[in-house]
Amino acid sequence: MTGRPVLLEARDVTIRFGGLVAVDSVSMAIVPGEVRGLIGPNGAGKTTFFNAISGLVPLSSGLIRLGGEDITALPAHRRAAAGLRRTFQSVQLLPQQTVLENVLIGLHTSFTAPGWRDRRGREAAAQAQVEHVLAFLGIAARILTPVNRLTFAEQRLTEIARAIVSRPRVLLLDEPAAGLSPTEVEGLGELLHRLRDEWDVTILLVEHVLSLVLNRSDRVTVLENGRLIAEGCPEEVANNRAVQVAYMGVE
């Protein structure tokens, strides 16, 4: 992937909460079409760094660029409109609403308030987009099912559908394997590569299921105590002594 332009860049990002430095001058550069894993032990600063990229946590210093544009000062909804979408570790869906209604929320930045004359056409186009993404994810049959009647794996897929229905440039996945069975995790891994290869989505994956990260990422970044301690291909990271000590419990 060398020589390719950087799509998502975090440069010298530092985040402080009072006297606590949660993220300490961390830099990361992700190129188009990459699946980047972000790992580290509990308290490493992964979630804080992830939230800063998506716009939920302000930076103390540093900058974030998307497609070469500085988005550091943009709020989360403006970053979403620019093509940066995310999921959450705890599924954030409207349980009483259908899959269709939940996924339609992902198109909120794509449509201006329509006039009555073209409202039906716009609604039909939006529903067609939802149907397309649900078919891609294999849950089209659940489109009119309330979310609280889905399996947990189907809820995960519904949240991913909401994040990708607008065809973002970058998808941020926050521990998507949490709560899934080994078989479902394997299916998720295959989905990551399909999103990259068939939908041209670049992915940043924060995950505790190490096998998923090492088997499906193109490159892996490792944090410990808010600092970057390793970065490289999965094999390099897995064999890195500092990573083995910090993350894998090797003495």
C-alpha cells in the first residue's frame, strides 16, 4: 500500500482529561482500501482515540484529516456527512422501530427537506438504498421486523447497515465482534473484506477479539497507556516483544 494517498490521518493526537493524558501524541495514517486494526489492553486509550476521530471527544492538540481536509474542528454530524461513519460497542438502535426505520436514519445527511412534490420519489429512493444494503448483508428478509425481535448478530448487522447505507469513505467499527459466537465472528471477518473489496470502504477496526484483527487486518496499530508502541502487518505485530508483554500477557 506504499505510495497510495492517505485517506484518514491522525497526527500527533493528544487528549487530556484534567491531569490525565489518555492519548499521548499518537499518529496514524490509513490509505484507501485498507482494513486497519487498532488494539491494546484495557485502558490503552483505544476508545478515546477512536471517539476523537469520529468527533465525540475533542483533541487537546494535534489534527485529523479526511481526504486531505482538516476535520479537527468539525462536529460528529459534519464528519458523518463528509464520509466518516461509525458503529458502537453497545448496539445503538431504536428497539421498537423496524430494521428499515433504523437504517433510514443513516441517510439523514443525504437528503435535504423535500417539498411535497418529490417527497414520494425521495422516500422510494431511500428505501431502495436500504433494501440494497440489507441484501448485501444477508438480512433483507428482516426489513420490516422490529429491532427488538432480531438476534444479537442481526442487530449488529443492522447497525453496520445504518453506517454504510450512505456509502461512506471510511467505516469505524467499535468492537463489532463483542457478543458474537466464533462462527459469527468468522462471518464478520469475511464481511470486512467484502466491504473493502466490493463496496470500496476503508475500515478502522477497534477489537478485543485478537484473531479477527490479526486474520483480517492489512495493518495493525497497538496502543498502551495512551502511546503507540507498535505498528505494522499482523505478523510483525504478533511477533513484537512489546506487544506480547503488554497485550498478550507474555512475561
